[in-house]
Amino acid sequence: MRNNNLSIHYPIKMIPTFKDYIWGGNRLIKEWGKPSPYEVAAESWELSAHKNGQSVAENGSLKGKQLSEIIEAYGKQCLGTNSQDADRFPILIKLIDSRQKLSIQVHPDDSYALTNEGDYGKTEMWYIVEAQEGSGILCGFKNDMTKTEYRESIQNNTVIDKLNWIEVKKGDVFFISPGTVHAICEGTIIAEIQQNSDVTYRVYDYDRKGPDGSSRPLHIEKAMDVSRLSKDIYDGKSLGAKIDIPGAKCTLLAKCCYFTVKEYEINDSCNLTVGAKSFQSLLFVEGRGILKWGGDEIEFKRGDTFFLPAKMGDYTIVGNTTVLISEV
């Protein structure tokens, strides 16, 4: 039951939910210490209020509550004024471990997804957290394509040859708009910040079998409807330049109508603030340290994610660490 007189004044550490998709590895479990119930942790949904998997509060008075339960109890004031018209929590944040190639896929925009799936579309960005030598992504077409050429490339299994192969390195950033045909390939750990959606259309899946032994379904006609067939160019660069602020270097990674993401490289301590316009999500991708606020503190390490409610006020990150801070 909602009580709009209540407010949250502390950073909520989130317990993620996990997906054991067949292409995933176990590095998030073995190297990052993630508490997955599965042997494979392909995706760790770090901050999620989606019906297909929710993160849960680990600390404080809200311990054990799902993110959607917290929002329902405290109202949209904990999300900030920028989300007052939203009918759901606006974003979903993941860590992805690609032991194998993901399917060639594409996501629809809001209009198509709402009409055909009863869900929102999917705009997303990728931040390359770790990349083995020679690993990369497939993203966008090398040249303009006609629908006929696109369909033929799907039918004769040559669609991979039509896409840009981009070798990636740690710190690269890719903004993936709806309609972009893409795939994460093997050998990466990626932080994905996206719209709160789980709509994906598979174009090609390397003839892999699912857990039941049958081929995983493709969604060719819907993919044909939504794919952008014009030539694309991607360079892996952040949207903004690295700037010095007290205690850190800050880089604007991506900004759109759905989310804004910044990287903070902190070398000792950095003072920050959560205002009235938006909550913040903190995803630590390197190092360890202490998060301080209002006379309290909590330790963090690589892989930890926190939800900071709107109007929480000032806080300090102490340590040698890199953190991705997302807001709407």
C-alpha cells in the first residue's frame, strides 16, 4: 500500500536476478562473486523491476523487498520528477557474460512493441567492462541493404557477413538504437543500460538448440518489420570527453530521452548528490571502497549495484574505483 508521506533516505544495495541462457559463462560467479543459483550466469539483472526478473533490496529497512514493491510502497517520489508520467520503472541494468556469441537480433521501438507485444521498445547502451583479446561485436550494416537483400541474407545464412565486425576493448561504449541489427560476440563482460523491456527478435542463432533440444525460435517477419537497413558506423567512443572534477574524472558515456549514463573514475574520494529530478543507479565496475551518506556508510566492491532514491541528497564515494552512474 502506498504512503506518499514516506521517503527513502539511504542507498539500497540490490541483489540481482540471473538468467542462465545457453550462450553465457560463469565468470560473473567465479570472478565477480555473483550469487547465481545456476552454474551459468549469462546475465545478471542488477537493477530491474521487470516482470521477467526483479532485483531485491539487500540492506536497511527495505531488505528483502523487490524493486517494484519499493516503488509501489513509496510512490513515484522516489524516482524523481522526470519519471512522474512513467507507468513503470524506466530502466533495466545488466551485466552480461558472453562465453559464446549471442544471436543476431534486433529490438523494436516503443510504437511497434506496444502494438505487437504489449511492452516497450528497447533502446540500450553497452559499456565494455572486460574484453578478451580479439573479442568484438556485430553492429549495424556495412552498406545500405534492400529488404529483399536482407531476407536473402537471412535465408542463406550470410547475414553475419553484411554486418560491421568491431573489435572491442575495455571502456568502449556503443549506443544501440531500436532497429539496429546487432550481436555481442564471445569473450566480453558488458554492462548494459536499457529501457525497461525484454523484447528481442532473433534473426539468426547459429542453428543452436535450446535446453529441450529443439531450435530456438526466430522472429524473421517481425525483425523484417523493424530492422534499419541503412549503413551504420560505430567507433566505440563515449558521447563526451573525460573531464576533471574534484576527486575523479567524469565522462558522459551516453544520453537519450530514456537515460543518461556517466563514468566516474575515482582516485580517492568524490562528493556527489542525488537531486529531485531523478534517482541514480550506481554500478561499480572496478575496485572497492566505501559509500558514505548522512553519517552512515556501506562497503562496496566490483559488481555491486545501488539504487539511490531521488532527493536522497549528498553522498561520498571513497576508494579507487570506477562506477557507472545512470539516471533518467
